[in-house]
Amino acid sequence: MHQKKQNNHTLMALMISMKKFEEGTPIVIAHRGGAELFTENTLTAFRKAEELGVDAIECDIHLTKDHHIVVMHDPDLKRVAGIDKKISEMTLEEVKSVTLNGGETIPTLEETIQAVSVQIVVELKSFGALMELGKLFHHNPDLVGRCIVICFDHRAIQKLKKAIPELSTGALLAGFPVDPVSLAGSCGADTISLYYEGLDRDYVKMCHRGGLKVSVWTPNTIEEIQKMIDIGVDAIATDRPDILLDLLKRR
């Protein structure tokens, strides 16, 4: 894999091969490891997504009571395990003792990174995990090139980028700001990650003109994914990476 320099855009770091960008083919990101195919945010999901042929996997992180970074989307375990308790109120040992729906367990971020060879998109769900994430990168600088950190709280992105300028970062958004390029620049984000509904080719072109790459999250049907391909987005995070991969093979 060709390692990009600090001033290149985030999505470049997600490439296994530069050929995709040359062909205008979007990067395939397995959202939560492919949540409609496998038990979300588990090592099994991440490994199986890699076997499918994705370019990257996306995961979410929270901080335990004893300051360990674990991979989990929700702040509590009600939906995934039927337990009414928050991750922040549990130790790592307690979290590790939980059996998720489907018989899986909750991995740490380090376990996730070690489990696959593809790039890791890390969504920071808890501002409290920011310091520990920074420590992880500081003590393991080789991980910086393997990860992109994304967050809805752009202050977190700004802090991380100032502390680790070479880290790839992305600003998550649910809407469409008038000036996405300035917004991304204000927090040091290398890319902008948008919810797919309502996104059109003109908006993508505007971002591209400003040197900003565009990633979208969770188009999951053939029609939704095909539209994102057609309007020229740079990356697609989907719960159905198998559909996206199949569509790209047909091109």
C-alpha cells in the first residue's frame, strides 16, 4: 500500500491501491463490519467483511470505567445484549463478560485493529475516549497510518488533529452546510462524511472543487448505493458491503 503524506486527504489513506481513485471507484467501507450481514462491531464481523473484499471497516468506540477503549455503537448494552447498563459504568472485565445477541463478545479497539489488515475507520462516540485514543496513537505511532478518526463533535477532531497532525480525520454531518470546505478546514478534517439521503452530484462537485473528499454513510439498498456511485462520492460506508462490491464488479 502506498502511504500518503500528511497533507493528502483522509480517504487516500484508506486506499489499498491508488487504482480506485484513478478509476473514480468509491472506497468500500463495511459500516460496523457490515451490520446487516453480521453481528455489528464484533471481531467476527470485521474478519468476515475483510474476507468479502472491503477496503476498510468502520467501528464505534466508548470508554470503560477503568479507561479502556471498547468497540460498541450504543452508550449502553440494552439493544445489543438486553442489559440496562452503560459502558462508562463498567470495567473492561465486566464488559468482556457480556455475551451479545448472536453469541459474540465486545472487542477492544486494539483487538479490532489486530484482527484485520484493512484500514480502520474509528467513530469516536464518547468525548471521554478522546484522551485515551490520543495515548494509544502516541504509544503506537504505527497505528496512525492505519486509522481514520471521525466524529460528530468537531471539537474532538480539532483536538486530535492538533495533537497528531498526520492522523487522518473526518467530520461527520447529518446535514449539508453551505460551505462544507470551510467547515472541514475549521476543525482540521481531511474529509467530510455525510448521511446519504438528499445528497446530489452538484454538492459532491462543490466539495471536490474545494479539494474535499466525500464519504457517505449507510445507503443499504441496491438503488441507494447505485445512486451514490453515480453521483461520484469517494467512499461509501454501508451495512451491506456485499451489495456495493457486487455493483462495482459489474462496472
